[in-house]
Amino acid sequence: MKTLLAALVSVAAVSVPAMAQDYSAPPTYGSVNLNAGFTPDPYTVQLTSGGARPASNVSSSCRGWIANAPDFSVTYSAGSTFDLTIGAVSDSDTTLVVNGPTGRWYCDDDSGEGLNPSLTFANPSSGRYDIWVGSYREGDYASATLAISELGLTSGGGGGGSYGGIDWSLPANFGSTSLRGGFSPDPYTVDVVSGGAYAASSVDSSCRGYVSGAPDFELSFSAGSLPLTIAAVASGDTTLLVNDPNGNWYCNDDGGEGLNPLLTFSNPRSGTYDIWVGSYSEGRNINATLSFSELGLTAGSSGGGGGGGSYGQIDWSLPANFGSVSLRGGFTPDPYRVDIVSGGTHRASEVRSGCAGWVSAAPDFELSFTAGSLPLILSAASSSDTTILVNDPNGNWHCNDDGGNAGLNPALTFNNPASGTYDIWIGSYRQGQNPSATLSISEIYSE
């Protein structure tokens, strides 16, 4: 996991002479109220630097030429964990002057990247910060981006979302989507083309590969209680770069299967994730599948590509081997029974580690269920050792071995069952066996 690389300095107050700038004048480029934890971070403003008055009017240690009125004003409500950084980025040599909430003056020249200024307030006070962006040379009026951040500013102040040409504020190359916790289908997949002209190391020196300037995809995510996994799968060597809702950067190379990248956010934030799929080698552009999952079942995790309902070769979208039924809460007869043949050539562990047995690619049975007030119990009975694998209406996988009432029979109980489609596999514990079995669907009874 990667964090922002901050080019920051601690601020020191400067003494105030009789002649100072007029912080009571209306700011030329407006104002904003920001609370701790604000998004987007950095908050940016486009303005023109410089003015007719020397910054040395504020202090002999201040540099550049500034306007009389503030360029911008921030009213900030501080939290307990963040520093506050104010910086500017421009193609010209700029300076910074700030009047803080206590009336103290602060100034900087060149503490950001290159000739850009930056000031960091450790344990910042709540209140109004009046800000001037100056030009080092008299008469120089340059376009500049003022940036305010709690996360630190990289590449000269973080203006516009750009880091060495990599810019999260640009429209995503392959579109966007909004997903909520519990989304279905899981994984959600999108086809992209990896690679680009920019080194991912522009963001963090440990990041690998080459990416485009714009994100490849943008995810707006409303987090639930589960982790969020972002991964890619391709026939070539790819990498992954992600900017999370708090502006933090993360990257990975080869964290998935083979040469595929994977990142898991254990406690994901709600908000926007900008995502780049990179090519490890410069100049390569590889067809890839980007995937999002709360179950850890990504396009790259089982070698199956993640398309349709496929995990490895197990695919809920295939027609069920032994048919289907629609049942409503309170159905009769209860249990509803179906004779099937268990087993298959695919490990149940392809979809979830810890699942036992061997199953077919297609479900053995499909249940469309309208839930009532009772639990839903799915079980199997056989003279041999069998297992059960279920994909529920929310796309979650469940499995069991030997949880039934008798012998080696499996059973699963859904205490608050969702309405929708349940795809059901009855597996054989031992490879190569295909014993006859009876699947039971009940609200009151387990085999």
C-alpha cells in the first residue's frame, strides 16, 4: 500500500511590519469553507499570480510580488489527525503568503517541487486563512493553481490532479460505473487496454509499469461491510495503479495469479476510485480485463477471465443440469426434492478456498425463490460422501460438507434468505465419483 509523497515544510510565523497586505479586502478569486476530511483533496483553484506590491511589506524574509487583496480565502474547521498544506504550482517562479486564523503571517518560496511554494500547518487552527500567490519577479503575472490538502501535495502542489502527467481529473478512457456494497454480479468486469506513455513511478517510486495520462476506469463505490478487491487479468505482464477516495495512491505488480496485479482494500472508503491498468514494459498495449469484487473472486484470481458467471470453469450462467423451479415462502410439498447425479471435473475451491469436493461446470439445479418469514434450507442425501455449493441472489458463494442431519450429507441454512436465484451444485467429495443424490429444498427440514 502506497501513501502520497509529500513535499512539505513546517511553517514559521513571520513578524508583521506596519505596512501589510489588506486581509480584510474581498479575495480576488473567491473563498471556500472546508471541514477536516474534505473531498476532493486537494481542493484546487485556478488564478493568476503576482501583483504590484512587494511581499517584503509583510516581512523582510518574504519574497516576490503580490496583490493588495488576498487571492483566495479558506475558512477551515480543523480535525484532530490532519495537517493542512497550502501550495501552488505554476510554470513560473511563484511564492506564497498566508495570513492565518490568529493573525500571524507566513510565507514561502520554493519549498514545493522546483520553484513552487508550499506551507504545511501542523496541528492547524480552525478559522480563516487568507492566501496570496506571488510572482518572484516584478511584473510577472503567471497562471497558477492554488491547492489546499490534508494529505500532502506531490509534484509541485497537486494542482489539477496531475502527477508527472498522470491526472485523475481527466475523463476515464473506458468509462465508469457506480457500485454499492453487495453488488451483483460479483465480480463486475470491464475490458480495457493497458499501458501508456507515463511511468507509474511518477506517483510513487516503487510503482511499476507505464500508464496513460487519464484513468482507464472510474469506480464510484458505496462501501458495505466487505473488502473491495480490484484486479486485472491479461495475457501479458500488467500492473495496477489506484487513487482512492482520500487521494491516496496504491499500486501493485503480480499480486494476482501469474503476472496479474491485484489490490485489496480491507476497509474500503466510499467515494471515487480512479484506476489505471499499466503495462510492465514501455510501449506495450495489452488487452486486459479489469474486475471489482467483494468476494475476492476477481478476473485474475482463478484463471477463468471473470466473464459471465465464470470462476475457473464453474459458471452459474450455464443452464442447470437437472432443471429449475420457482418457489414462494410457504411452498408445499416441503421438502421439494430433485434427483440428480453429483460430482464433476472442477474443484469447488475454484470459487472459494475451503470449499470441498468436485462439481460440474454448470449448476445442478436453479431455484427462483420468493422469500417468506422462514429460513431456507438446501441439503442433499446420498449413499456416498457429497458436498454442496451455492451461489445466492447477491452473488455470494456458500459451501458445506457433512453439515446435514445424517452421515456425510451436506446442508446449508439461510436464516434470512434473499429473494432471487439460487444456483446449486451437489459435489462429490472424491474426484472421479458421480453418486446419485437427492437435493432437498425446505423451510423446515434438512436431510
